[in-house]
Amino acid sequence: MSKPPHRLQSLIDRETIRKRVAELGREITDFYQGDPLTLMVILNGGIIFGADLARTIDLPLWLDSLRVSSYKGFGSTGRVEFSSMPKTPLDGRHVLLIDDIIDTGLSLQCVANEISRLNPLSIKSCVCFDKVEARIADGLPQADWIGFEVPNKYVIGYGLDADEYYRNRPDIAIVNNS
Ligand code: IMP
Ligand code: MG
């Protein structure tokens, strides 16, 4: 895949994302009823959403991360590679997995399987964007909290990249020449 410029078509603007993230934060705060929570941000895509969401959650919160990748260029490789694991103990803790987008669902399913071996009290997931139509049989069927459903197209911005570019865009856009 080439460097920018790509033909981009804005899909969801910054203010709409901000409002929805605040709603998700309220729902998550209400759900855990004051219990301690570990936000487990899946790097790199979950960084921007995770940072914004963390500040809308009013709970005793630990922030941790892990790194996986399943994508090369514009398509899923179908394999999920872990290159960094959580640093905090997860035993007996509520863990909320945070990712930018759920596509095939494979990454989140693999991460949930891996995290469940560490004996957490619960594992749930929250994604900013959901490509509902792209789910495969082996993938996590759905996330517990979803910001927005998006079409089954390649999108960038708000943490989502095209060859590492665009993660810093405050809105999300469809790449039309993908
Ligand atoms: P899944 O395992 O197929 O659900 O893919 C999830 C991961 O693929 C996400 O965490 C993203 O990093 C990446 N991904 C999926 N769709 C897109 C996209 O449209 N743009 C950028 N990255 C994507
Ligand atoms: Mg990712």
C-alpha cells in the first residue's frame, strides 16, 4: 500500500465520536457499579479510543495494554500475533478489552482466549467501530459495547491506520481507493 494521499470520504466527525464515547463511558461506569476495572487497550489501534474512553469512566481504574496484529496492508492475514502481554496482574479482576474496530472478530476472540487463562473475574469488550458484515465463524460474534456500526469498507482515523498513517485524524473516513 502506498503513502498518502488516498481518496478519503469522511464518515463520522469528531464531535459525534466525542459524544458517543462519553455515552459509552457512562454506560460502562453504571455497569460495573463502583467495582475496580482494568482497561486492556489493544495496541496500536486502541490507543486513541482507549485514552478518550478511560477519561469518561468514573471507576477505580487500571490501564494496561497488549499488542497484537492480524493485518498487513488492507486485508486480514487470518493470523493473530501477540508481541506484548499485559504487565498488571489480572487474577480476580474485571477486564474490559478495548479495540478500535471489530472486523472479522478474530483478534478479539484470540485476545479473550489468552486473557481468560490469567484467571480474571470477567472479560468484556468495547470497540469504537463495528464492521458487522465482516464477522467470520471463528471470530467473537459481538462486542459488549459498540460505538458505531460502519460499512464493510477500509476506514482510517481515530486510531485506525493505513500503513501506520492517519491514526491521529480526529474523525474517521473511508479509503475509496482501497
Ligand atoms: P479483526 O481481527 O478482523 O476483527 O481485526 C481487527 C483489527 O484489524 C483491528 O484491531 C484493526 O487494527 C484492524 N482493522 C480491521 N479493519 C480495519 C480498517 O478498516 N481499517 C484499519 N484497521 C482495520
Ligand atoms: Mg488493531
